[in-house]
Amino acid sequence: MYVVVQHKILNLETALSRGQALIDGTGAPEGTRVLQCYPHVDGSAVTCLWASEVDVGVCHLKVSDAGSP
């Protein structure tokens, strides 16, 4: 299953480094991984494409230290 998530950015540098770590396979919730991240031009948000091995339905996913709430 693919999931698209839009994260509000509070700290762009932190968010971008955390996003790269997630793409590299570090820190994603079990059974999920980030495939790609698309930062908005103004740096206010990032949209990420996640893949999940399980049906996550509708949920709230919070990744610690992602630079977003």
C-alpha cells in the first residue's frame, strides 16, 4: 500500500536530514518505508510517499524529530 503524507515544516534543515534518514531506512515505523520526499518550494512543508506492508487505513503517523508536528 502507498501512503502520501504532507508534513508541516518547523525546521527545514532537521526535516530534510530526517527525511533522508527515513529514505535510507533509518527510523521508519515497522513495516513502512519512505520512498521519496518532495519539499515545497517555500520550505513550509514536505510531501512524502511511503510504502507499507500492511493496510494502515486512515491513521496519524508522527515521526519524532522530523522537523514537523
